[in-house]
Amino acid sequence: MRAVRYHEYGGPDVLRVEDAERPDPGRREVRVEVRAAGVNPVDTYFREGSYEPPELPMIPGSDLAGVVDAVGEDVDEFAEGDRVFGTGLGNDRQGTYAEYAVAPTDRLAHLPESVDFEEGAAAALVGVTAWRALVDHAGLEPAETCLVHGGSGGVGHVAVQLADAAGAHTVTTASAEYHDRLEELGANSPVDYGREDLADAVVEAAGRPDVILDHRLDDYLDFDAEVGTQGVRVVGIGNTRPAAGFENIAAARAQEMTLQLMSMYNTPDMSAVLLKLARLLESGDLRPHVSKRYDLDEAAAAQKAVLQNSFFGKLVVTP
């Protein structure tokens, strides 16, 4: 099979399209003919060595959508020919930038016939991340106010839709050019993140949020304490620098802020979350936006692009 691999850590130039042995599924695993693979910032962290991959050479990629082409022992949930999507790969096993990938059954779900493969791949990692943050950790309830930082990003634009589906009033920060799209996806109050009076603008637009989804704790941790309501629940899913902390811890204490840090890879039952996402995809309540498509030979360009803030939604690789 053709696969993107890297043999050493480094920049995007270490990625190579190579002939690799097609993997066989083991017990409780299936092999998927990959039709689309999501591109995520975490893919670049493994490639550059910030996170340690399980082995080298390594195929990057966490998300996939495709068709089951072989099943291992003790697999009852899936059969050859089933359309599936999944995530959580590329961490403890080889990833998804390839023509075929092997996945455990507990990291997959059936993909509805009405949902195309690119949408399935685009929804998987960011959907599980947003669900884990807002539903499992924050316990977002109807009529609460939810602030989503970076609503135009992969996780952000899905989190906006999940918050809307949960009946929350959703405020999100994003470049002004994306406000109309975010309102179409369910955002009640998009706010330009570049405003100097951003804190005042957020509170004026939607009141003080009960729940905050923060993708850049190193920039917004104090901001979250400033704008949040009493007892605000903040879930941190990322940052751009290793260090993050409070400059005004008294403000966070005064708000009795709860801060939950998380990693999508720790989700105890990915397949259960994916099944719920599949229902939202089928009903049209979740519509992941694919901004650009790349083939395997363009994987380096895709990984460069995913670290930029110049696109709305998700990038995918199509083998």
C-alpha cells in the first residue's frame, strides 16, 4: 500500500510517500480501506518529536473514514463492506495517512450512508474532543451560556454546533470574516477575537459564560477568570506554549473557577461518543466543514497548513 511515513523527527520535509506492507487486523480489530483522513495539529507534534510515537518509521494521522476490508478475531460489530469512521489512532499505533489502516473496534462507529467520508474523517477527533469537553467534563446544560474560543477552528466549529444542539446560548471568538458561517452553525454571539475590549465585548454579547472551552490556555487563562460567571467551568484542550498560569490567581479564586485539563486520547469509550456524533451527522445537527483536501503526496503541505489560522473548519487527506 502507499503510505505517508517519517523515519526521523523533524519538519514537514521528513514526510515521505512510500510503499509499506498492508497491515493485518488482530483480535478485536478491523482493517479499513481509508477514503479520507483528518489532519490535526497533534499529527505535527508526533512528527516533530514533542510527543513520542510508538515506533519509527511512523505513519501519522489520528482520524479516518472508509470501508472495512478485513476483520480480525472476535469482531461482531463490523463486517467487510461496512462504512466506518474513527479516531484515536497514530498515538499508540500506526496512523491513517495511508491507503489502509488497522483500528480497534472500540475506536470506530458506523458512518451513516448520508454522510460522505470526508465529513466523517473531519468530524471524528474534533467531535470526540468537543463532546468530551462540553458534555463529559463541563456538563453543559440547556440555557447555560457557553464560550468557545476559536470558533472557526476544527474543534471550535464543531463545539459551537454541539453547544447549540445541547440548547446552550453560545458565544464564540473568531475573525469577523467567519461570523456569518458561525451563526449558520448555531453561534448566537460571534465576537472578533482581535478586539482590544474583548472581555467587555464577550460579557456584553452574551453575559458571563457558565462554561468555557479554551484551546489556548497560555493566552486566555486569566481572561477566562475575568469573564466567567461565579463557578465557571473551564475545559482546557490546548495551548501554543508549554507554560501557562494565572497572573491573577485571586480573580480565579473569587470566581471559584473550575479548570479541567483533558486529552482526547484518554476518552474511555470513543466508540460510544462516535455513535452519538453519527446520529448528529445523520440528522444534520452536526455539519463539519472541510476547508481543503490533499492527496498523500501533499501531506507535508497539509501539515504546514493545519498550524495556520487562515482556514475555517478542517483539512483532510484523501488517499
